[in-house]
Amino acid sequence: MTARRILAIEALEESRRRASVGGAAAIAMNPWLLAGAWGALLGALLVVAREAGGPEEARTWWLIACGLASAGLVMRTPWRFFWRSDAVLLGRLPIEGRALFLVGTWRGARTAMRLALGLGMGFLALLPGATAWLASLLVMLVSLGCSTMLAPAVAAAAGAIVSSEKVRIIVSRVTGFGGAKVGWLWILPGAGGVIMLLLLFALARKAPSLPLVTVALSACTVAWFLGERLSRSTMQDATREIAALDRVMLAHVDLVSARGLEAAWGRLLGRNAVIYCKDVAIHRRRYPAYYLLCGLEVVALWLFWGLSETSTAVRWTLGLAVTLGAHGALLGWRLVTPPVEHGRLMATLPFSRDEIVRSKRHHVTWRVVVPMAIGTAPFLVAQAGGREALGLLGIVFSSLFVGWTAVAALPLLPGHKSGDPAD
């Protein structure tokens, strides 16, 4: 079966799914219309930014949106190659690894085109009075193009590590990472996303230089061809291996419990620290890339202050602070859903629902406040008392509100009231 045939089957299945819904819902499910909708929203926000701070202010925020889109395109790679509803079927069929690689490449290119549509609609808000608009458009196209070429190579490398025991042993000895093998499906895309952010930052500091653009596109193209050759011998095995593991069965048997300041924060809960430590151990082994991404974002926040002007660093700090806050808010949802929490297992613990909710909110507070405080320390020193500092404070409280609200969705245990022990 060829890549063209697989894509034709996917298109037929998608059209049938929309037809089964019918009406306005089918129209709303069109991904191109969704891309246009969020592009229109981005454009409206950029118009507000232009009126408040001028054309260059709007351009800076648009470049931040381009960076997040390019990074997200790489970070979402496992969902386009392995973590799909049809991955089990594709892993069982006698399909060549190269065909699976080309299918994943086309999925990424299609996503990049939708992102370009949304960013392009936002770009229209920059045209009245903006300078260097052609350079800005070039930055967007180069960053999305590099992400499109780099993402399949990242998938091929991660798949090779997952499917080959020998490769995994060698890489573990070199890197020192001996956790869950599927954790590489989080680590490598996360690192690739950070590379895309740094590339866009280098392109956006001034007018994009031809040597830098050439080197970036050439490097990503070479990476794609290397990934294509690697996929011929590994992609089919990787797809079958990851489908067999199931994306929620990612944990290795070793527990990594809370340590240092994280453990000290948990001890403030008293006897409820047991729930906190349990959540830390399970979340660490299920989502190892979460901690890698937060650490990389903190490092990036410090790098921006050391390598750029203050006005540019302030904008990037606020943009990355939003992503840090989103990670903390996402943690609140993860703490009350499988695989971190299961209602039947929670019912065996000698704690009331209120105590469980309190401990999980304690966990969310740690993961929102501490990384944010460390990463934005240079910003707080330079902008103490300014409106930007108030904006950062708003991001923190908004993240806590969303995370705490997600924790409050913890289901009431059958047969127990809110304050009754769940034993």
C-alpha cells in the first residue's frame, strides 16, 4: 500500500465523518474554516495591539504567534505519526516504513498550510503602517518550512529509539536518560520545538540574513532525507511497537518521587502529603517531557534577557509565561483523569474528596508559581511595578484559576459525601 492510497482512505473517512454529522456542525468541523476563524481572532488582537503600541508592537506579537505555531508543529509530531486512532491498523498492515513516513510528512505539511492561513490572516493587520512587512512574511514562511521538514525527522529518530533495544541502550548511555522508552516521543519533539523557537528568534532580531535562511532550510532538508532513509527500516516496527504499548501505557516500573524543594512543599500538607507524593510519582513517569519542556522554557526566558533588547525580551517573556501557565493549568486536568487518577482506586484511599482536591490544588500551585518565578526573575527585577508586571501577575492568577477549576471537576466518589473519608 502506497502513501497516496493511505491518504485517499483518510480523506474518505474524514468526509464520511463530517457527512454523518451534517448541518452547521459539519461546516464547523472543517479544519480550514477553523484555521481561518482563529486567524481572524489573531488579526483582531493584533489590531488592538497596533492601536495601543504601534505597528512594531503588533509585529512583535505576530512573530511570537509564528514561533509558537512553528514549535507546536514539531511538538505535535507523535500525534501525526503514532498516537492516532488508525495507528493500530497501520501497524498491522504490511506497509513499508517509507510510505508511513511520507504520510506523516504530508499530514505535517497540511497542518503547516492551515497554520499559514491563520497567521496570514493575522498578518493582514500588520500591513497598514508596518515596516519590514516583507521580512516578517519571510520569517513566517521559513520557520513553518523548517518545522515541516524537521518534524518527520524527529519522528523517525524517536521511533528508531523506541523500536530498537540496542539503539535505546546506546542513547541512554550517552544521555543518561533511562526512563520510559516512549518518553523519547516527548523529549525529541520538545527539543525540536525549542530549536524552532530559537531559530525564529534569530531570524526576527533583525532583517533575515540570506546565509542564516539558507543554512536553516538546508539543515532541515538534510534532516528530512536522513529521516526518510532511517524510516525505511524502522518506521513500520516503531508504529507497531507504539500501537501495542498504547499511548496511556507509557510508564516504566521505576517511580521517581518528589525530591528537594518539591518534597518540602508537599510536606506542608501534613497527612495529605501522601496524595501529593503519589501524584508526583505517577505524573513524572507518565509525562516526562512535561518537566523537560518547563525547564527549557525557563532557560529560554533567561536567554532572551541576555541576548536581546529589553523591549523584545519583555514581549517574549510574557509570551513564554503564557505557555508556562498553560502547562500548569493542564496539570490540573491531568491530576483528576486517567492515567494519573482513577475513581475506583481513589475510593480505596482513606481521604475525603475535599482533602484530595486540596492536595491536588497544592500541586498545581507549585507547578504554576515556582517555574514562573524562576523563569521571570530577570523580568521582575527590571519591570517591578510596571504594567507588564501586572500582566504577568494576571497570567499567574489566570493559570491558577484554570488549574484549580480543573481539579474541582474531580468526580464525587460513589457513596461518599464531599467531606466523608473515601475509605
